[in-house]
Amino acid sequence: MSGISVQSLVVSLVIVAAGCLGAYLLFRAIQWLSRRADRGRYQIDGMLLRIFAPPISVLVGFGSVTYALYRLPQVREQFSQWDGAQRALFVLTGTWILASLVKNLIREYGLPLASRTDTDVDERVVRLLDLTAIYVIWIGGVLIALRELGIEVTAFLASLGIAGLAVALAAKTILSNVLAGVTLTADRNFRVGDRIEVGDYIGDVLAINLHKTVIRTRSNEIVMIPNDVLGTEIIVNHMLPEHKTRIELTIGVAYGTNLDRATSLLHDILRGTDRILQAPAPEVNVASLGDHAVVLQVLLWIDAPRGKRAVRDDVYRRALSRFAEAGIDIPFPQRVVRITEGAGPVDAP
């Protein structure tokens, strides 16, 4: 500190104190204006004021500190990069403002829109975009600031590219699942609560995350399927385009049965069974002439796919009871073996 006069030092300290006080008062004033703007017609004005308040206040405070130091001759002589430092400071301040603007725009408008959807994936995607945008903006701003300070950034960019490539290769599976999750969200092939069929699994969708989808099977098992698998597998959604679904049943009656009578009984059963829709109307048709029975096909609709087994069980039980009361046989396969007298043994092949 030799060579620095007491007067210059005191003036510099006063400048620093005044600058810091001014920065604080400016910050509080902008905050007060932002709250008043929020109560006005355009809330975006308040958001913009909140965005500019921190960086502008820091710029004022830091500017007063650098100016106070610059007034000291010994410091000014050593501070050969003063012009570059000024530009770097303005670049970082602009970066801060831009990052805050993007962050607040995404959170003020992106997240509310995403929260209105049926899944939480949209919110996760918005947060991922928010984080990615902030990192990209800050990395770009820091690189520009370093260049303004006269620091060579080419080697740094090369190292950053190699590191990014290594991270991408190491996280290939994770990135693949995340991209597949974003695609699934955009396509909306299924939603939380839908019953889907993927490969050997049938279950209800509990969650759609960025890297995996969670379903609960009919056996109450929790299955986590990677999103990249869902991107390549055939998916059957039992809930879209609407919840109602069709059930096909087959019932065999003996040859010689009055088919009109059997069909009428089945229609009575279908009309009296809960959860069976009458529009579209149930159908009973002769499906085939089997080797031991006339096969009747029953086509019916229910309001939700989760009731398939219960409705199928109810219809079969009622049909068995009503057919027994009406004397209609439900035959089972039989084989007739005839033994001819005098036939010799059959040679083994």
C-alpha cells in the first residue's frame, strides 16, 4: 500500500460504500416496482423487473469497486487488462440477464402449461429444457468473457468437445431412454391410468418418467420398462380411442339343438348381465361346425377393459345354468374306439 495517499484511499472506500449502498437501494426499488407491476394488467412487466434487478444491482456494486480500485495509481498500472475486464463484466452481466429471462419465461409459462397434462413427463421435459438452456447460455457467456480477457479458448473448446463426446458415449443408454421418453410424451400413445399391453406384459400405467415407464400388471407386479424398449415394441392400448372394449366368447351346443332357442337364451343372459353395453348391441352367431359341437360365437361390449374377466366368468356361468334348465347340452369331445374281431396285431413301424 506504499505510495497510496490516505486521501485517495479514503475516496476509494467512499466510492465503494456509496456504490454498494446504491446497488442495494436500486435492488430494493426494482423489487418494489415489480410487486406493483404484478398487480397491474401485464404481469410480465413485474417478471422483467425481477429479472433485471439482481444483475443490474451487482453491476452497479461491482462497477463501483473496480472504479475505486482504478483510481489508485499502483492498482491501475498492474491492471493492464482494464478494457478487457470491462467488456467481460458486461458480457457476464448480459449472460446473467439472458439466463434469468429464459429461466423465468420457462417457469412462468412452460411449467403451468405442462402441469395441465395428464402426466408429469411434460414437467420433467420442461425442467430438462430449462436446465439445458441455462447451461448453454452460461457456457457461451463465460467463453466470450474469457476471450475478452485475452485468454485463448480454442484448446478449452476442444477439450470440452472431447469430454462431451466421452460423456455421450458413456451415457448412450440413458440418453436413448430420455429421447424415447420425450418422443412418447409428444406422441401420447398412452397416458397414466391406461391399460396397455407390451410384449408379455399387460398392466395399468402408473408413471411415465423420462427414462422408464412403470406399469402394474394384473398380478399386482410392478414392471419398469425402459422407454427405448417402448419405442421399438408394439404397444396395444386397451383404453384408446375410448374405454369400451369388445369381448369374444365361444360356446358349443350339441348337434340337433334348436339354435334359435339357444341364441334367444344367450341374448337374455347378455341383457341381464351388468356392465354389458346394449349399444353396440350384443351378437350371437354360428361361428363353425366343430367335430363334436355347433360353435356359437358371442360378441359383446363392456364399458372398460378391466372388467373383461369378471364379465366373461359371469356370462359362462349363466349360460351353463340356463342351458341346463332348458335341456341344452354342451358336449365335450368323445372318441369312439372300435375293435374288430379277428384282427391281427399291428406291426410296429
